[in-house]
Amino acid sequence: MNVTGLTKILSVGHPIVGLAMTELGKLLAVDEPTTPSSHQYPPRGPARLKLAYDTLVRGREMLKIGFGVQNEGGLIGIKVREMVVRLEKEMGVWKEGIRNVREFS
């Protein structure tokens, strides 16, 4: 993966690493239709959301290092924070839905 390679050659907090992680997190946040495949990556449903969330949080931390903590990682860092909040809400819906299914089972 590009992100893995970039983290090996660039320093922690490099803006390019933050941008690459952000892009990966955005891609992971979009669930794709099921296709007949034996591949387990990327995961589906809640596991995919969690991976997207974790990736965006890591990307935001890199952006804050690269572009400054005082300005929250710049405009991109602020936008990533908004995405993280939306994913937190969506993960909450999944958890609540699972809880409701268990209660009615």
C-alpha cells in the first residue's frame, strides 16, 4: 500500500503521510457492494467503519504534526475531524441497531 511505503520513507508527521492516510480513511468509509471474492480486506460493515475511523484519526494526528496543532492540522485537519465525528455517529447507529436486534431476539 502507498501509506505503508510512505510511512517507511518519510518522518512521522510528514504532511504527505497525513494526506495519504486521510485519503485511505475516506476510501474505507465508503462501503462497497458485496462481490464474490475470498479476499478479507477491506472488511465490511462495522469493521470497515472502525478501520476507516482509526485511519482518519491517525491521519489527523499526522496533519496536526505536519501543519500545526494550534490550527488543528490546517483546513484538511478540520475537515478530517468532521469526517471522524460523522463516522462516530454512524458507528453508534450500528451499535444501537445490534443492541436492538439482540433485545428483540
